[in-house]
Amino acid sequence: MPVAVNEIKSSALLQGEGIPNFTAITAQQVQDHMPELLCALNKQFSRLEQDIDKVLVSGKSINWEQVMSPLHRLQEQLRWSWGVVSHLNGVCNTSELRQAHAAQEPEVVRFGNLMGQSQTLHRALRRLKDQTSRPLLDSTQQRILNAELLSMDQRGVGLDDDAQQAFNTTSEQLAELSTCFSNHVLDATQGWSLLLNRSAQVEGLPQRALEVLSLAAKQAGDHREDGGEPTAEQGPWRLGLDMPRYIPFITHAKDRGLRETLYKAHVSRASAGELNNQPLIEELLSLRLEQAQRLGYRNWAELSLASKMAEGVEAVEQLLDELRAAALPAAQKELIELEACAKKHGAPEASQLKPWDVNFWAERLRQERFDLDQEALRPWFPLPQVLEGLFGLCERLFGIRIQSADGEAPIWHQDVRYFRVLNANGSDLAAFYLDPYSRPASKRGGAWMDECLTRSKSLEGQSILPVAYLICNQTPPQAETPSLMSFDEVETLFHEFGHGLQHMLTTVEYPQAAGINNVEWDAVELPSQFMENWCLDRTTLMGMARHWRTGEPLPEEEFAKLRSSRTFNAGLATLRQVHFALTDLRLHSCWTPDLGVTPDQLRRQIAQTTTVMLPIAEDQFLCSFGHIFAGGYSAGYYSYKWAEVLSADAFAAFEEAGLELEDQVRLTGARFRDTVLSLGGSHSPADVYEQFRGRPATTEALIRHSGLAASAADQ
């Protein structure tokens, strides 16, 4: 039931199917044509309700094709058009597009609430679920139906008129506040920079970092004192808060005062002036609490966990406390070791390290203990070879081939690449976009995978193959030098590709449960974190790590150092994630406006038992915690650790089979593809995992892989 041609004007934004023509979609189209689309979809939904009502009144049984299929087609038209607007807003942000997005978002939310609160639709879904006469639903349809009913309940379908009106108003406010929060973080990140003119200010920085900083200076119109263009060797260099500039400086710069300045700017982003997110945080938390209580939940965390794999707040707290108990003694020991390293070097800060010292001394200690300089390894990880290694691993594990298809599909920026995914027999399976490089002026930070197209069938019965967006923010190429990746950037790419594999290798024909759809939030990180494990697999790493100039493989001793350093400071890293996850959970389960403490004060209370270095006064990390205030992770940040338990246990299956036994690796990989990557949201994640592993997951592998087993045993 596509939107009739005569109902709306033709435009790239309203194409509604296939791959979008990104460059043809403008902010003006968003402003002009989204209202037309929403109007047409409103009419279409009204007709669907009328058709359904006739069946309900007749007393006849109702079937899937009468309700769920047309409902999905409606939802897909909105997802397609609004999805590309949101995508472009993330990767090609302009003030015009941002304004158009913000102006239309409330209407999109209203239409979502209209469908989610339809009494007619709700009665039809209840009858579809309860009827015992044929046609009966298969198990996948039942899961989709149950998820749709829960979604409707959480959209307020059961509320009376006044409560529903208040619910809808609050939904719009929450969407607007989240967008505003994200924009504030982006603007604050872009709005801070510092020009460095003296070589002493950049002492310690690797060549790659100097090139990035000098390029930033050039792009900002800076010049040397003699009027020359900025260069990596002579400067000037422009420091910034985006990750390609922030991480190398905080890790390598010898100028402690500048590290302090940069760190304080970073942790205080969006916490003052017109971009202050503090009032937005309290408003978001208050409104979420109101929403949850309107729906009969005690708090937002309870609402959030109702649709997740974890059984409740207590189960999440238990997991986080297990990890905290294992990580805390290790983290305390690691901090003492950093202080000892600083003392050995005669650093005055050795007796009391500050947060801006941790990365710096951790890198010094890492280099001394393992003789490992991760920046020096970048030449062995040029993006083209990393992709070659990643694609080779996917062929080895999952029997697929990945081919470049640049020029075969529209793109939104010249850096973007397009690839096809083929089965072993050469048949098309899927495709994906890769947008790898940081563009601080127009692209939000971080890395993510999103859906461009989902596996489904057209009205004519033709297969629609999935297409994924894979977005990273790694160091861009410089002149003739390709993008030379840090090992962290390699892991990030593998992580996002894991999400992409679950989206692209699904065999589920129902789009509502294909790929990542209908996968519980705390299980959806399983494939992504699983893929990270392969970055230190010998066959994988040594197969892709070759010097970009000479072609020489990574020296054996460097590989050994990477492997031996995998658990370096794992206590501090684990504790950091536990701190974030517990803060998120308690903000959404314990904080209320009447509690008598601010969200920041609550976070600082939690830090007493989840950090070994308390947050400094300037630390307003919550003001840039986009995952929970502008993303989908509210009361769900724990999902990273929950899924990491699954992913570590999954990789242990390959270890048990024998990583050096190629036949066993392929067999285990095929089983992983046929379960975790194939079944998507068609079964519960616990059932899918047990089909792969033969048993539920345990925390043993994660604690062992993290090197925390000894610490856990001591407790």
C-alpha cells in the first residue's frame, strides 16, 4: 500500500524505496515534503484502521496480511524518509538541515504516537494474538506481535484521553530535548580550539598527530609567523576536542599544563553558557520518570528493561557488582603502578596523579613494560589493508565474499565507499556503505552502524537485500599517505562491522525481525564485540598488518607485545564502564527531582565505589553523555558489558575448538552465522545463543580475557 503518486509531489526524499539519492535531498525538501508525507501516511493509516475495523466488527478471524504487513509498509515509508534525514544530519550536518530536522521531529513523533495509540490497531493485534482458529502464527510472528503489543503499551495505548495527551506532549518534549542535547555537544566540541605556536607545546606528539593538528590549523586559516602555511614540522598546530586530535595529545604531549587545559575543556563540554546541558539533563530525567509512571512502571529503568534481555534492575546491578568486585582491586594496583612509573621518571605529579596524567603515564608504562608504541604501529594498519584483512576473516568464518562497488550507488561525501556482500556461490547477499573518516565540522563523533535498507520482500514478492551504513571517525588520509589506523581504530571498525554482519547476513524474511530488528538491546552488541576479539587472532592480525610503504609484515615481536598488552590496565577500563553503566542505571531508577541531589552529585556518590580517581570539580561528563541523553541507551548503557559476557563466551567456543584448526574454525563460524547472525530477532537472544553454544553464557571467559581472574579470586 505505497503512498499514491497523486497524494504527494515527487522528490528524492519521498522515493521511499531503494538506495537514497543523498546529494539530491536538501533541507528545503525536508521542510516542504516531510509534512506532505506525514499527511499522506495519516490518510493511509486511517484507511487501514477502517479496513481492520470492518473485520473486527464482523467477528471473523483476522490474519497477518490484514494487519501486520500493511502496518509494516506504512512504518517503512516513514523509516525510509526520516531515516535518511537523520542519517544526513549525523554525517553531513548543516545549520539548515539541523533546523529542518528539529522542525519536523515533533510531527514525526506525533505520527508514531498516533499509530502506537490506535485502539483499533491494538484490538486487532490482541485478537491476532489470542485467536485459536487458523491461520495460526509461527514463532517469529508471535515474537514480532508480542514486541509490537509491548511497544504500543509503552506508547500509551492504554491511557485515557487526558493522560494520553500529556504522554504525547511529553514524547515530543523528550525528542526535542534529546536533539538539543546532541546539538549542544556537537557545537561545544566544534567551538573549542587552541592554537599552538611553539614546538615545545607539541613535544612528544607522534608525526601523525602533528599532521592532523597542522591540517586543522590550515583549515582554520592559520599561518606561521613568517606567513607560511602550517606544517607538521613547523606549525602552527590547532588543538581540538574531536577524538583524532584529543586522544593523541592527552596520551603523548609532554606539556602537562596543556594536557590539563585540554582535559578540563573536554570533560566540561556543554556545561556552561548557551550550550549548557545541565538543565536539559534534569528535564529529560524528570520527563522520563513521568512517562514511566504514567504507564504503570515505577521508573524509567523498569520501563526500559521490560523490553530487554536482563530480567530487571536487580539482575543488572548484580552483573555490574560482579565486574566491579573483579576490577576494583586490579584498578587500584594499576594506579599505583602508574604513580611508580611517573616517580621513576622524576615527575613532580608522581605523588598525586590527576586525570590528565593517566593516559600519558599509561602510555609510558605500556611502552616500557611491553616496549610497545601504538602510534608507531600505525604504518602497519593502513585502512585498505585492514579492510582486506577484515573481509578475509569474514570469508574464513562465514563463507562470504566482499567486493568493492564504488560508483555503483549514490554517496553523500567523496570519502564514502560502497561494497557488495556475496555468498560463496557468487549470489548477492547485501551491501554496505563505509564512511571512515572524521569530519568535525559536519559529522558527529563516535562510530555506529545503521540501516539503509532491511531484508524484506516487495509487494511483487521480490527480495529486497539489506544495505548498511557503517560510520567511523578515524584519522583521515594526508596527501599521499593513506589513513593509518591506530589499533583502537582497527577494533572500532571490526566492532561496527559486527553490527553490519548481523544486519546483512540475516535470513529472516519478516523485516520486523530481520537483522538487528527485534533483537533485545542488551544482546545487540554481541556480534560487534565478538568481532573485536579477532583483532588479536594471529591469523587475522598478521594477515592484514603490513607496512604501507614497504609491504613488510608486522614484526613478530610487535605482535607478541600487542597480545601480551591486551589486558593492560583492564581493571581501570572495566571500572570505567561499570561507573558509566551504574550511573546511567541509578539516574533512571533512583533519581527524582525531590531526591535532594543533582544528577551530577548522584554520579559523584556512585564514583566513591566505582572509581580509583574521583571526578574533578570541572568534570561534567554527564553533559556530553550522548549515549543516554541523545541516543537509545537510557537505562541501557550496561548493555555493553552484558553483551560482552556473551561475546567473550562466544569467542571461547572458537578457542575451545582450536584457533589453529582451520576446519574447526570454519565449522564454528558457520554455526555462529546460522544462529547469531542469521536468526536476528526471530527468537529470544537466550534461545539463539544456546543454539550456538549449547548452553547459556557465563562470565568466566570475560573475566579471563580481561586478566581479572586473579583479582576476582582474591576477593
